[in-house]
Amino acid sequence: MVKKLGFLLSACLLSYGQYKAEPAGAPPSELAAPILAEMQPAGHKVLSPDGKVWCELWFVKQPPKGPNTAESDVTWKTTPPGSVIGAIRWPENGYDRRGQPIKPGVYTLRFSMFPINGDHQGVAPQRDFLVMTPAAIDQKLDAVKVFDDLMNMTKKASGTPHPAVLSMYLVESEFKPGMQQQGEHDWALMATVGDAKIALTLIGKAE
């Protein structure tokens, strides 16, 4: 009985623990050479409350620039959709914003925005997100300009009819690098991508 209570107490404390970010090493060699060349020399290692590595991330030295988008409810208006923003490594099964399991491995991160079609109401106040694609099939640095092409690529990460997405937004003020809790269950990584400051939600499922 005592052991059982101790286990429940430990589980309770763990569920309320803190996610933390530490420096990570060089970007992964699994990335295609043109993409790898654009990455920052060091990344971010996200640790779960029990001290295990939840994921590792790397971002490009400078995000691609384009004309300001006329799309509504988009915070990152100067970055063309389909652009490479970074990469993520899941050492064990990870999860996207929809709660879909993502297999261990390295994935590219490309910027996009969810369409206004009634299927994404309540997911987030903004439409910005990063889509994951297995690094082995994402070989070009060029932006994927056709939305459907990008969605077909990212479905290779989810293995479902739905893309593998991580919600994000451009931070306008009160920026503090590292992991930050947002609401009851969500945790976001605050990081710089060149001259941009972003918040990327890595823990938590959109209901």
C-alpha cells in the first residue's frame, strides 16, 4: 500500500513538473546538404520533467523573406509559406498538435498556415504552424509553394490523412528564451530564428 501511494505521488509530481530547454549540439547529418548548410550551428534540447530528452530542434540562420502576406490571422507575415524553418529530432515517439504519434527520427520543419475551411476552428487564435516531413524525403531547400504538395509531404510523417503540425506564432513582446508554460497543459519553446522570435508549442494537444 505504501509503495502504491509513493508511486501515485511520484506520478502526480511528475505531471506537474517543468519542461526545460538546454543547448543541443550540431544539426543532424540526416538533413539534406542544402538544408543542413542553412542551419544554425547549435540547437535546443527539450527535457521532460523526468529529465529525459523529449525532442531536439534546430532552426535556420535566417528565415526566408517575402512580401507581406494578405492572409488574415497570420502572425509571421514576411515568411513565404512552404519555407524551411528548421528541423526536429524525436528520440522516441513524439506527438504533433493534433495528438498524432510521430515515429522516432529527424524531420524538417516548414512554415505554413491552416486553411479557412471550417475544419480548424478553436485550434489556435492564429493560423501559423510548422509542418513536419521526414528528412529522408525532404531534400530541397526551396520553398514548397503548392499547399497540397506540402500537405502530401507532411502526411508521410503522420502516416494518416492529416498533416503532422506544430502550432507556432511570432512573439511581439515579453520574449524570454526557453520553455514556457501556456495555460494548463501546453508548453512552448521560445527561440530566435534569425531576426524573428517565435513560440513553438511542443507539448499539449489542441482539443
